[in-house]
Amino acid sequence: MSTSAGSTTTSYDRREQIGWYWYDWANSAFSTTVVSVFLGPYLTGIARSAADATGHVYPLGGWLPIDAAAYFPYLISLSVLLQVLFLPILGAIADFTQRKKDLLFCFAFLGSAATMGMYFLEGSNYQLGGGLFVLANLAFGASIVFYNAFLPDIAPSGDHDRISSHAWALGYLGGGLLLLLNLILFQRAESFGLSGGQAVRISLLSAGAWWALFTLIPLSRLRRRAPVRQLASGERLLTVGFRQLGDTIRSARRYPQTLLFLAAYLLYNDGIQTVIGLASTFGAEELKLEQGTLISGILLVQFVGLFGALALGRVAQRFGARNTVLGSLVVWVGATVFGYVMAAGDATQFYLLATIIALVLGGSQALSRSMFARMIPPGREAEYFSLYEVSERGTSWIGPLLFGLALQFTDSYRVAIVSLMVFFVVGFALLSRVDVARAEAEAHAQ
């Protein structure tokens, strides 16, 4: 039995927990099929077909030329900027209303609809593709805020590590399974009577449909909770959202251990995201590996990551989430060093590196989520998880910047990849100073 956010005593429902897992399965299709593999190259090709003789497109008119090759990265940056602006406000609104579930599914279905709309991308219609991707990625980030905010509602603090790890593992399985099917479709497109472009468009459509279809499972099982806080007389939801953003930042100072954890997470997670995002580039440019090897490496990470997330969840039950994440950061340092000494053209070593990364990737992120869930003041889950999500995205440019600077000044991808260990070393140092029990006590004492 437990006291819920709404100050009523309820029992935790295993059926609801399993339903919560399935949203990881549902939304991972967008991350893998759309963002990681298919949309970037396809939309870049559409932008190039619309470019002028200098290779530029003009999505906002003639005053803003954009290199067609940079169009997709700029879209990612724009969608992240919009998340930084809107997610904290949406999180605060969710905590003041009974709309957390409604907002989760509103954004899930909005994002899936935008993703399915990508099926109509062809020719030179790059602006439609840009608009749909920005909308889908913004909706994806918003839905994750509300999804994460359910974790303290559906399980007691002692079960957060296990629940979060199981959900993350299911996400790897779901995202990997659909990606595998789409890669088979793409590689055998001619035998199905399809062009490569048609296969990509069908893959994008399938990701949106997968996202929408499997979202119906958590929709049917997650329960609405009464809000802890009520609007004061004369306040409106929109204005309270803006005001609460400032209050969140100011109130966070009362939780120094939570802030220390957040600082550690932002550093080591930035390193994790940079390694993931640039691994294929490193493999192609420095190791001279074939595209098929790189794609199979992505699949390997997805399926080994499933077992890694479950394994680290079990390790955390014995040694604690913080110590387990600290151990994973040691492995991340080793992975960057291994990348530095790898032999060019050796697919076996690349698969070994992918396996090492996969074993700690999902678990380190899942346990970070569950640790943070214990450090949040009761009744402010969506508000603080929006800060968690925004902070992660707001610093996601630092790792690629360091990688780019190291590459520019040394002309070596190996030096660039090993330079990322600084994020894991400093993140380790900060996380080692976090007292999770004290952070939880500080959050629940207010």
C-alpha cells in the first residue's frame, strides 16, 4: 500500500505497470526507424533535389540560405529548441490538473500522425518533411515527459529501478524488431516491386502506425490521478505554467543532492548520446566499414541492449542504482579507449565495441531515470521530469561540439572519440558524491 500523489491510499497495480512498459515499446519505433536510420538521408536527398545551383534551400524565403546537407541537423536543433521552450510549461500544467494521462496520449497520437504523414514525402517537398519532423519530435519529447512522470505513481520507490529497466528493455526490443523488418524491406525492395524511396516511405509510415497502435495498451491501463496542487483564485493554466517554470528553477535549489545528480547526469548522458550519434560516422570515416556492417551494428545494439538493461536492473537490486551507474561509466571510458585503438576495417572489433556499448547503454539510462524519480518532490513529477528532459536536450550540443573541435584541430577521429571520456570521468566524479537516500529525504521533507 502507498500514499499516492493525490493523498489517497492506493495499491500499486501490476497490470498498470505492464501497461506503462508498453509505451517504451511504442515510441522506440520513432527513435530507431525514423531518427537513427531512415529520415535523415532520405530528407537530405529531397532537400538536395530542391536546392539551387549552390546547393542551398530557402525554407523561410530568400533571406536564409541553408545548405541542403545541413537541413536535417538544423531541424533537429529547432525541434530541441521548441522542447526547451514548451516542455517545462506543459509539465507544470500537468501537475495542476488531472490531464497527465490525456496529455501523454494527445502528444503520442499527434507525433505518430505526423510520422505517418511522412509517407507523402517525395520529389522536392522538403518543407513538408521539415514541418512534419519538427512536429513529431516535439510531440515525442512532450509525451516522454508525461510518460516518465507516471513512474512514481505506478510503483514504490524501491521498485523504480526494476520497473524502469524492464520498460527500457522492452523499448529496445520493440524498436529493434521494427527496424529489422524495415531494413529487410529496404534491402529487398526490388524483389517486392518497390523502389528504394518507396521502401523508405513505407518504413516511415510503419513507425508512425507502430507508435499509435501500441500506445493503445498504456492508454487502456494507466489511471488518472488527482492533482496535488490546485489553481489559486484568478490563476489560469497557461499563466501558471510560465510562473511555475520559474518556481521550479528556484525551488530546485532547496534540493542540492538532486541538482548534483542532475549535473552529473547531464554530463555523462551527453557523452552517451554523442557516442551513439557519431558511432556510425566514426565507423564509416575512420574504420572504413561498409554500410551493411554499420547497419547490422545498429541492430546488434538494439537487441543486446535489451539484455543489458535487464541485467543492470538486476545488478542495481543488489548494489544500488548509483553504484551500478558508476560501474557503467567505467565501461564507457573503456569503450572510448577501445575505439581509439581499434584496427581499421576490422568488423569483428566494431561488433565487439557495439556489444560493450549495448550492455551498458539502456541500463545506465534506465537507472538514471529511476534515481531521478526518487529525488522529485511529491506531486511535482511532470514538472521536474520536464526539467530533466529539457536539461538533457539543452546540453546535447556540447558533446558533438567537443568531438568536432577535437577532429578539426587534430584531424583524427580517434582523438575525437577518446576525447569524449571527459564526460564520463567528470560525470563519475559528480555522481560519486550524490547521496541518493539524502536526496530522497530532502525531496519528501518539503
